[in-house]
Amino acid sequence: MKKYMNAALAYSLVAMAGGVFYREFTKFNGFTGKTTLGVVHTHYFVLGMVFFLLLLLLEKNFSFTQKKTGKALAAYHIGLNLAGVMFLVRGIPQVLGMELSTGMNAAISGMAGIGHILLGVSMVLILLQIKNRVDKE
């Protein structure tokens, strides 16, 4: 349970840092439009902090964690952080008014997509492990 609490705490800090960076970076550059930097904060709060707090509660009630849970959690962390980094990689040039080449634009979208796929698949795997444990009770 400690690893779930530590992950929730870490992601809450990353979420707050992402929100402050978004606010200050756009203000410093006089940017008033839409940018993907705005979703870093919410992604890390919901998919990071809230998700791991829920896992903490579920672990306390059902003790679902197994050896294969670690692999799914590793994929989840990789997916969340890959998506988060790609939001920054796309958002910073948006704020700075930089034009990305077609290849760079596609690469960023592809990497963010891979991150979201990892998130989705690993989330389903974790939920299936919880379901299997709940069904045994």
C-alpha cells in the first residue's frame, strides 16, 4: 500500500508543478490561446494522484496486488509519463508560436498515442486483477 500512497503523492506534486508551469509560462510569453499545456495538470491529478489513491483503498479492502500487478503498474507509469512529456513537447512550441514540421508533429502525436494506449491497456489489466480478487470473496 505504501507504493500506491507514494505514487499518489508524487503525481500530486507533478500535477501542481504542471499547473504552475502552464500558468506562468503562458503568462510570461503573453499567450492567451489554447495549448496542450493546460491538460498536464488534470491528467496528472486524475490519472496519477486519484488513480493511485483509489488503488490504495482497493488494496486495503481486497488485497489484489500480485506479482503481475507490478508489470501492469510499470506500464501505467510509463504510459502516463510518456503522455505527460508529449503534452509538454507539443505545448511549449504552441506557446512560443513555433511551427513544427509534419514529421515532428506526427512523431509527437504518435508518442502521445502510445502513452495513452499503455495507460488504457494497463488500467484494464489492473481492473481485471481487482475484479478477479473481488469475485473470489
